[in-house]
Amino acid sequence: MIVFIDETGFSYQVEARTTWAPKGQTPVLWTVSKRRQVSTAIGLTASGRIYKKHFDHAIHGEDMVVLLEHLRRRVGRPMILIWDRLQAHRSAVVKEFLARHPELDIEWLPKYAPELNPEESCHGNVKSRLSNATPETEKEIREQADRGFARLRRRPDLVLSFFHHAGLRVKQLT
């Protein structure tokens, strides 16, 4: 099984977009002034399955091991992991984990080529749907992100478009 892996952050500082309000009333969005609050590591498979783990800090090598363990339990078969050259992916703890698990093969994306990873479109879609959201707690951020990923799980046509956008000739999700 092929799994595309990437990470993203969700925060209180969402991008404001055009929105609706009653005629003559300017919409007002109240947000908390904090930076990244939730980091999420995501695995997207060629079958359209989305696996994720949330963290309350920037992602490090130990967190990647948590995601890899999660993938191993959920997928249950050998995998080819495709990811970028983030330091967390190249950390000693990840290298040690991969050495103990030969059923996990790694393929590296070229440097500075996020457009080749369909998972970029996946989390980008979730983030765009969260525009104008005004979460007040970390729990609300996680819940909103979870709803976004759940919506994508119900939209295989949209997930397939992420593969096409990355230039991959996938005719259907397996």
C-alpha cells in the first residue's frame, strides 16, 4: 500500500474570507490571538483512506513514530511511505523505528516540491473549509479539523482529484 504523508498546523488565526451577513450589517469574526495550536500528521492512501494524529506542539521525530505505529496498526500490511524531507522524517528516532520495521519502505519527494504530494491538497481543502471559523479552544480546533477530514472520507471523488492535481494518473481509488 502506498501512503503519502505530510503535516499541517491548525490555529486560532484562520484566514478570513468573503462571507455573508444580513444586508447592511458588516460581518465580524472574533478570534483568539494565538499561533499554531494543533499540529496534525496525516497519511493519505491510494485507496482514499485518510489517517491522522493530532499533537499539541510542532511535530518532531517521536510524533512521526506515533503516526507510523498508528498506520501499522490500521493498515496492517507492508507500506511504501512517500514524504518530504522534513527534519522529523530524517530524525534518529524515525531511522531506528524504520530499521526495526522492514515492511515500511520510504520514498522521498524531491526538495521543494509540495505540489507532488496529494496530501497537500487534502489538508489544504480542510483548511479552506475552516476559513472564518472562530474556535475558542484547542478542542474546538481539533473537532473542526476532524469534521473536515470526515467530510473528505465521504467524498472519494474529491480525494481522487487531489491525486490528479499532484499529476498522478490514478483512474479510481482502489
